[in-house]
Amino acid sequence: MNLPQPKWRLDEYLDWEAKQPERNFYYRGEVFAMVGVRQAHAHVAGNIYSACKAALRGTPCRAFVADMKLRIDAADAVFYPDVMVSCDARDRATPLWLAHPKLVIEVLSDSTAAFDRGAKFAACRLIDTLEEYALIDIDVRRTEVFRRNAEGRWVLYEFSGEERVEFQSIGVTIDAATLYENVDEEL
């Protein structure tokens, strides 16, 4: 007999998560352990972060990689995106999480791709400051950038192969050589 698992409240999760040695994300009252990533995933996330950080130097925008929480109260969720950029002063007042990013980027893995494309993207669309949500598929060298247009609709811009990837929300373009630097060619 399977007994129903108790639901967590967001404040309970945040208190508990602060004491954990490993990262765990929170979605609608449930807590999920995060698994490690392969080297290619870590390289691509690091490459994007480095390019964004360098390009945004001297602006009010700040790039974050992997360990910063994204809190989405409207979705009852807390995630750890691979890369985020916030230009919102309100995020400087919350040292443990961001709530007002302009850009969220996920590097896909087999175990998270469906969630990143589905429930996580649906939750992120509730963030009123979010202008772009990007998904990077290393294995096929494709980046899907979903941009919110003036009507509030999300439009897909796809970049593949040797194309440069444009993150219009922050005015940053990353060439494929930089994006995939240190990623084995035999993927």
C-alpha cells in the first residue's frame, strides 16, 4: 500500500534546502533531488555564463550559473536553471534566489528534457520579467530560443549547427565555437 506523500510548503522547502549538501528543486509541494551532469553539459553552461558575464560587464545585468535558485511563487516552484540573467534591482535584495530574470537557459539532458520543455517552461512563462527561455540540445547542436513578443506570445527562434545564437533580451550573441568550446566532437 502506497501512502500519499506529505506536501511541502515553499517556506519549509527553503529552510530545509539551505541545510542540504546537494541541490534539490521544488515543484508544487514536491522536492526532487538533482542529478549530476556530464562534462559536455557543464562546459556548455559554463561557456554561456562566461560569454554573458563578459558581455554584460558594466551593465545592471548579472549572469548566474547552476547554483542560483529561481523562485517562481505563481507556479509554487523553485528551480536551479543552468544559466540565468537578471537586470532587475529587486533580485539584488534576495541573496539566495532570483525571481525576476530576463533570460533563463537550460542545457538539455536525457533525464530532464521533457520537464524542461514542459512543466518548467510553463512555470517560467508566469514570470512577468522573463523575455527569453532557451533550450540547448548538445547532441544535435541546436538551440531553441523562445522569445515573448509584444502581444505576450512565445515565438520560437531556432539556431543550429555553426550558427551564432542570439539572446536578444540581453543583447548577447554567442558563436557556435564559443558555445561548444571543450565539447568533444564525437557526441
